Amino acid sequence: MLGRILFAWLKGNKLDSEAKKWRLVADVLNDIAMFMEILAPNFPTCFTLIVCSAGIFKSIVGVAGGATRAALTLHQARRDNMADISAKDGSQETLVNLAGLLVSLILIPLVTDNPLLTFVLFFLFTILHLFANYKAVRSVVMETLNEARLAIVLHQYLRDGRVLAPLEANHKEPVFLEFRRTVPIKLGVRLGELVYTSEDLNLAMKNNHGPFLIGVKRGSVCVCLGPDASVCDEIRAVCQAVCLCAVLHPVSPLEGALKQLSMSHSNNHWELVHESHKLMDQIFQPFLKALEVAGWQTSRTLLDWNEWRVEWKKKSS
């Protein structure tokens, strides 16, 4: 119970923006939990610890699996027919469970008192299960932008001026969780995480004509969002944050606009931020129109914004 509550509190906002990744994580954790339950009787001294750990994993699976199923059902309901999709999904699950029951009636007599065969069949079916789920997640094509898909599309656009279609970008999107990130992006942070003094605030507002503030603090790209920011403003802010990340920690040789932006990179990160504002002023509107032409939704996103909103005013001269 505590595992469900803690996981929902810590990672609940990620289950929409990274539905594919957490769908796969849920499957992996479920298989690990089953393996631990099979293994537990062989270690009597650690039985309670192993079973409790498996229970924690299953509680995470319950939250992540249910939430990501809802997110993917919403994506599949192309005619706003979520009830119809949910009913058919439930019927399909019932049929699969029935088939599993019939197969188990055949296998149980074979594996009884045969631990070697039990583990061989378990690993065989687990590999098949994970491979099938990986292919299923890979086949999902979402037209809504999350951070990963937006970064893929933006980098391609800055490289050769071409906007990838949803099918191409989804095939390039990573579906495994990244446990370590060199330059994390924090969206919707408190003002105190971005600026410490009035001078910092003035620097954050320089060359900035949008309803958001962006800067680099403690190795992270932080974005404060204003209360009147539109979806397009959110997309622009994330595009700018992605550009800053690419310059601060290039994973491949920079080209085009990013290479020009990197030339302004010095020990003073504010200069880099100011130049990134100029870059966005030049490229964002053409990029946004190209997104719409390519088939991306720009009326809503799956960008991982926190709930904080900030109001600020420029000092009148």
C-alpha cells in the first residue's frame, strides 16, 4: 500500500509524458516480482524479505500499468470512444487469461516436483512476454509531443530543415528509462530555483519576449512558466531548453544553428540563454507551422510540466 502511494507521488506526472517507457517498466517489474515469488521458497531465511520486495514491485506495477493503460487507451480512442476501446481491451484480456488458464492446466502436472523445468519454462515465457510487449510499445505512434519526441524532431529540423512525421519520430523515440541524465530539464519550477537575486531576474528577462523564464542552475536547465502561457509557449520553452541541453552536453558534433549557438557558450550561462532567445525568435514560428503540416498536434502536449506558475513584471524605467 505504501509502495503504491509513494510511487504515485514521486512518478505520477511521468506516466502521461512517458507512457511507453513506464508501460515497459511495469511489464519488467511484474516478471521480476513473479521470479522472486518462485525463488522465495528456496531461501527460507530471506523468505519474508523476498516476498515483501515482490509485493512492492507488484504495487508499482498496479499503479504504472493501470495509469499507462489509461493513457494509451486515450490515444487509441480516435473518435472519443474510450468506453468502447476499454470494453474491447477488457474482453481481449479475458480471452488471453482464459487461454493462459487452459495452458496452465497442461503445464502444472509437468512442472510439479521439477524445479529445473519450472525455471526453464519461466525464463522462456518471460523472454517471449517481454519481447512481445517491447514490439507492442514500439508499434505505438503518438502524434502528441512529449519531451523525447520534441527533441528528436527539433534536432532533425535544426540539422537539415526537415520535420519528421510522427511515424518516423516514434520509431526513434527511446522506450527504456534513462536513470541518469547529464543535463536534466526541469519544467514549471519555482522562481527560487532559477533566480536568486534581482540581478538574476533581470538577466533572465533579457531578450525574453515570452511568458516564461529560462536559465541554467546547478547543472539543470530550469524553466519558470507564467500563468498566461499557451500551449505554443510551452512548446517554445521546451524547444529552447532542448537547445541549451544540446550545447551544454553535446552527444554528437553540433551542426547548423546549434553550432552557432555553442559559440556563445562561456562560463557565464546567461549569455548562452540570451543567444538562445534570439535563436528561438528566428526559428520557432516556421518550426511550429512545419509541425502542424507534418501531422503533429500543437493544440495539446504531453510535456512534463510541474504545477508551479510564476508572475513577474519588468521594472518600469
